[in-house]
Amino acid sequence: RYRQTWPLDDPIQEDGDNGFLGFNSRENPETLPSGILTFAQNMRFDRGTAQVRKGLKWLGDQLSGVMTSGERVFSSCAYYDQTNKRNYIAMACQTRALLYDVVNDITLAIPYPTDANGMDEDVDTQSEIDALGLTQETISASDQVGMVQLFNRLYIFRGENKAPMQCEVPSGSVFQLISHSSLNFQLDRAIYSDPLNVPSSDFAVAAFNRLIAPVSRDQVGFSDILDPFHFDIRNNFYVNQGDNDSIVALTPFSEGQLIVFKRNSIHLITNVYNLDASATYEITRQLGCVSRRSVASVGDQVFFLSDNGVHGLTTGINADASTSTPVALLKTRNDPLSAPIQDIIENINFDAAQKAVGIYFNNRYYLAVPYGSSQTTNNRVLVYNTLNKQWESIDSFPSNVAIDDLLITDYNNNKRLFATSTDGVIMLFEEQNIDDDNSGTDTQIQGQVTTRRYTLQTSDIKRWHYGIANWENRASGDTLSLAVQTTNPDSTETIISNQTASGAGDLTKRFSLGRKRGYGIQLDLTTQAGRPIIRTLGVSGRVNLRSYKELT
């Protein structure tokens, strides 16, 4: 490709990446291995290629007509109606719960109980409640709200000062459900007088055929098996009581164990199937959990957001080994999982980090966070690829999109990832070639990759001759730009500006770098439209020892 070189010539050398696995924004960019980028935004890495992610699809045309002015969503969860074989996204609002059928685009509105204790079969719609002037149970902005399904019942928890509510969807078609006389929430304490039954709490989890909820800041309560209404005081477990720490999250683990995350420590309750033989162990007091909803089980690991980044609990000694103990089953990682992107973690507003939400889906851990010192809602999603074992992208969205919750439910016979927000917007993740905002307006996805710093493995100043980029345009209109950044001396120049494809197909572009001088060079590729696939980025240059002089 290049002219023949002679002993006194400076030979042309090449450096670059023929594939991509993820990005590392913390380390020195010139020390990164091949295939690791310095930065990636709105990208996905699959089989060594980098492609702009699929976009958000706005759902809920009918939902937007159901929600009233000023109505907001405090919590949401996936709900499956076992009787009618339908999937819903359930959302807890001020005076009612909305169940949105994501397939049929139908919303059920279920009011909360009135001062008739939710037992009056003649009062089952909001209009009847208003007409009779009844006092209704509500959720306010100051309540800590959690939703969970166990069996065919939906539970709403409203904090320690309000009794939880539950609803069982009756049998029948969806249309019968809307007008069914018993389709309302009931106060559990109105049905069961024992004060220990279904404790007032911020949240609960459904696991091991039990309902499990914090009873106090140091105490976990378990319902009887197959009987979520009965909480026996003998089934309450203290978790390091008196340590000036409070329970933040609960998550089930293998072999009938429950991990208890406190704000500054982590504990394990064993043998939840048989509480008479259960015991409590401390795993660590060096780490705690910042956000309840950031906890996600990932195979034999559990990821969560702590004060110093994303950490993971992983399996240690084999549980079947004769020398293993429950506390040896789990161990914390020596370094944060998020160490490669620590500079990004430091930009999270930890004053609002309790709103962060994480979930594991499609071999990826998605973590929505409030990104920016003054940001109070989740406006970015950090994506970790468990197959590549690398951070994959920091996803950005239209400015009016907030990711307040993440959940998984069926959509067109496939498990899919959804996001909900407090204003009732429902988004389907990774569905189309553009992003919708919270009103359904189309927005192009801006992808970006920045390579590691190429130095030809020497510390000398180089002359950079050519660059090469290979990508695949997926459709007409795919548009991208490419800039180069040299270091010592520093410079930035756009080499390719808004190149738009006339059709689908592979393209290899070799471009001149103008014999730029510099110790190192990076390529910064951005997309303005479409979802092109990036395969190769590289440069060629030579070390000009004969003309070398120190730069001041």
C-alpha cells in the first residue's frame, strides 16, 4: 500500500481497532487495550461491532386520555392477570391505580377504598365516590410508595404511617373487570384486625411464596407460606439492631436466602423456606445500598448502587462444599464494578440517587441515574454488558424524558424492557430507529464513540498520514461525522462532516490526516441520523526521529 522504504527512511506504521467491546473513561486513553474505547454514548456492542442503540417508543395513547390534570404516578410494577392471561403495567396514583394493557392499549382505573372500608359493593367507581362525598384513601407526595404482585393480588405500600392496600382482579374479560363491583382496593387492616398483619412499610418483595417487608428500620417480617395476609411476630428477624443503619432493600438469592441491604452494610438471612431454622449473617459493613430499586440479580451475582459506585455481590465458596457457610457463599468485589467509568459515577447527583433504578435484561444491567450536579430525575442510563464484561454506553434521551422506573413484561409474545415516569408516560426500550419524547415526537439518536489514544507504542512525536474507517449504513439517510484529536501538540479537526448515505451497504473510507504532528491521536465518530454499524477505526503514521525536537 505504501511506497518502498529504505534504511534511512521512517517506515509507516499502523494502529487501530478492528472490533469493539466497551469503553473505559477513567484510565489513561493510551494505556487501553485494543477494542476498548475512551467513551461511548447511545451505542451497543455485539460481536465486535459498535452500533447506535435502538430508540424509545412512546406508548399509552389511551393512558394519556385517562390521566387527569395534576395526576402523577408514585410507583409502578409489572402485573400479570393469571385468570385472563393478560399483562399490565400497574401504576399507583393519588386516588387510584391504573392498569395499562400494553398489547391492547386499554387502561383499567381502580379506585382506592373509601370510608366504607372498601367493602361496599355499590361503590366501585370514582364518580360514585365523588357523588356520595366519601372520604377516600390516598397517596401523597410525601409517602414512600412501593408496588408488588403476589399470586393474583396487587399490593400497594404507602410508608409506615399508612396501611397497605391490596386488590385481587376477579375472573372475567377485561371489560367485565372495569365494571365489576369488587374491583377496588381494600385496606388490609379493615379485614384483619391483628396489627402485625401486612405491616405498614415503604415496600415489600414477593419471594419463596411469601410476602416479605421491613417491619422497622432494623426488622424484616415474613408472611406465612401461601398466606400473604398473615404475618406472625415469630417470623420477624432483627438485622443488626441498634447500628444506626436502616434497611434499604431486600432481594431473594439462591437456595432460599434473602439479602438485606442496609444503608451502610449488607446482611443475609438463610433458609427462608423454613424460618424455624433461619439465621442472620453479616456480609460486610464496608458497603451499603443507596437506592432500593438499583438492586438487580444477574445470574450468580447481585449488582447495586453504593456511595462509591456500582458494586456486585458474587458467589464465593461452593454452597455444596462441606466447609462452606452461608456467609462464605457471598463476597463483595474487591473493586467497584463501575471503576472503569468512575469519572461518570462522580457526576451522579447522589443527593437524588435514592431515585436511581436498575434492572437486568438481555445480558445487560441498565442503571438509570440523575446525571448532573443539579439533576433530580433520572436522565441517563448506564449500560453494562455482561457478555463482554465491559461498560457499554451512557445513554441519553430527549430532554423531557425521565426514567423513573424500569420493568419487564410481555409485549408481542416477547419479554421487553419498559420505562415509566411520574407523569404517566410509558416507554418501550430499544424498539425503533429514533427516540420518541414524552409526547411522542420523533428525535434522532446521537451516537458517539471516541477511540483510545493511538501512539504507535512509542513516546516520540509522530507525523500522522492517513486514517481509515469502515462502517455499514443500514438505510438511506444514515449520517455520521468524524473528527481527529492530536495530543502534544493539541489540535482538533473535523475530517468527515455529516456524510449521508444514499442507501444501505458497507463503506470503507480512507482519509488524509494532513501529516499532523502529535504524540498521540484519537478518532471521535458521531452519528446524526440512523443506526450505522461501526466495524473498524484506525490510523497510520511514522516516527520522525530525524526531525524530532523538544516541544515547549
